Amino acid sequence: MGVAVSDLDGLRKSGFNLAPALTTQNLAKRITSYFDQWNAAGGINGYTIEPVIMVWDPVKPATAQKVCDDATINTPVFAFINASGMGAKYIECIAKAGVPTFFGEVAPQSAHDTGVFTSISPSAEVNASAGVSAAITAGQIAKGAAVGVLAGNG
């Protein structure tokens, strides 16, 4: 199973001051520790999960394209997880290739529409519509006002 994480060690080497426990390996363990527990209990339906750690540089978001290439072409994985941080367009790249994708942030509706995407949040479009509706209902925005909503696309 592909697990994408930020290269925190690379950030530290480039001068970012991070807590000593914030390492790329520890970030990956946030997810792979579950695999260890499941595997120790006999796996899922008898199948064990082998993590394939994929790393991108958060200062250079385009490096996430390599993660998409790795997950879909170079080292095809059964499924893919990114808890947070990767740009939505790279998450969508993986889901559109048919790889079951689990993402911990907001993604565009087109990623949800792939049928293989799971997130803890509705799409950016649904969030935007609900947020604007709530702001109008609360009187924070005048009904009929033009509202622009920005969403990250990574």
C-alpha cells in the first residue's frame, strides 16, 4: 500500500527548524503503525499489508508528481494513503488512475467522482457551497452578493 509523506528530513537539512521527533520516518509511522497492528493480528482476511513509502518535498509541491508516477506507473500499489499535505491535483492524479485513494483533506469533486476516492471531508465545491450558504444565513454575506472561493489545487 502506498503511503505518501512529506520529506521532513529534507526540510530540516534545508534550514527549517523542526522538533527532533518530526522526522519523515515518524510521519510515515503515523499510518504504518496501523499496518503493523493489523499484520500482527493476521492481516486483513489473511493478507498482510506492506507499506511502500513515497516522499515529496513540501517546499516544491510539483515533486508530488513523482509520487503520482510511482503509485500509478513505476511501483503500482494496491491502494494509496496520504493523511495530509499533498496537493489535490496529485491526489486526483492517483485516483483517476484507478488506485483506491484515502486522503485526509479536502479534494475536488472530480476526485470524489472517480469512485475509488475516500476522504474525511466533502469536496471543495461542496464545502464552498455550504460555507457560503451558512454565511448568507448568518447575515455575514448579503444574499445575491458575488462571492469568490479559493481552493488549493496543489
